[in-house]
Amino acid sequence: KINMNTEELQKLKSNLEKERMELLKQLKSFATENPEIKGDWKSNFHKSDPSDASDEKAQRVTEFEREKALEYDLEIRLKEIEKTLKLIDVGKYGTCGDCNRKIEKKRLLAIPMTALCIRCAEKKAKLI
């Protein structure tokens, strides 16, 4: 059991669900869900007309590369949120994924998607 009361946990869950919806909205503005891989998205490449000038084609490629990077960042954040929501639903939120100890409440409030207690996070950081 985590050191959060039911009201705090519900507020956190509500905030995560709102952020999840916003991320989905952003992704849908320039990408489509990959039907073959759950949680994966495909950026919609802006097709160029053969008559477009070289600089216009280059601009489209640059836009695509920017969207691809943004897509990746949004996908990662979305997966973290969905994993956290699942942990909340099954009652395992706030448990360190390495040592199974409780994660401090102030750490969870600061970094809601954290999967590690501060001790395990520091150990991992030293290994990198």
C-alpha cells in the first residue's frame, strides 16, 4: 500500500487520464495508429508533388523528421502513463520495480510515472 490517500490517488489518476487524452489528441493530429503493433504510431508523410521545387521537398522531409521525433517522444510518454494507470488499477502503484519497496510519496508526486524508489534510481544512474 502506498502512502497516498484515496483522494490523492484519484486526483493523480484523473490528471494522468487527462494527459493521456491530450497526448492521443496530439498524436492523432499528425500520425495514425499502427494496426499491426499496439501502442505504435506512424507519422503521416506529407507527399510531395513531382513538380515541387527541391527546397519544397527538402522542407517536407524536415517536417517529417521533426514529426517523427515528436511522435517518438509522445509515444514514450503515452506508454509511461498507460503503464502507471494500469499499476494504479491493479493496486501496485508506488512499488519499486526493482526492490519492491514503497516509493516515497513526495517522489511519486514529483515524478508520477516513476517505477523506481530513489535508492534504486540512484543505483541505476551510477551504472549509466
